Amino acid sequence: MVTPIALVGRTNPRTGRPHGREIRDLKQARKLRDLRLGKIRLEEALNTYHGSLEQALLIAAEEIEARAGIRKASRWYKTARGLSTPLKDLCEQYKADAGRRST
């Protein structure tokens, strides 16, 4: 898995070495993600967060555009902002609702 940019170069407490560009342990990756999200949510709750969601989304979209192109970045941005829903999610919701349809 690709290491989040915020963790690259930081010391890995388990090994004592800095994180590289990839994390090979899924449990470790999820733990680090959750810790980082927890810190961001705490900063938001305490009103010490110095950025906006819109800024974060634009930065992420620019990084996706650089890696995967403008089409994928645009699609990701629209989904992240709630302006569109991926077809896969719509299909899953349709399958889940199909048995509960009222006539």
C-alpha cells in the first residue's frame, strides 16, 4: 500500500526506522490512517484545525490528477463532494433494495 504523504519519512515506532513510500502491513496501514484521522477530528473539534475541507479536497484532487489524469481526478472530486455517486455504489444499493420494493 502507498504510505500517506504525511507519514513518509516519519519514524515508525514499531521498527524505529523512517516510513518509506509503501506500507506492506494492512493492519499497520489502517492503524496509522485511523490515528491520523483521529488527530484531524480532534483538531476540528477544538477549532485548532488550520485548513478547510475544500482546501484538502483540492490538494488531493491535484495529486490524483498528476498521477491518474484529469478525468479520474474530476470523478474523484465530484464523488468526494457528494455531487455524484459511483455507479458501483448505485448498483449495490439497487441490489439491496430490490427485495424490499413495495408495489
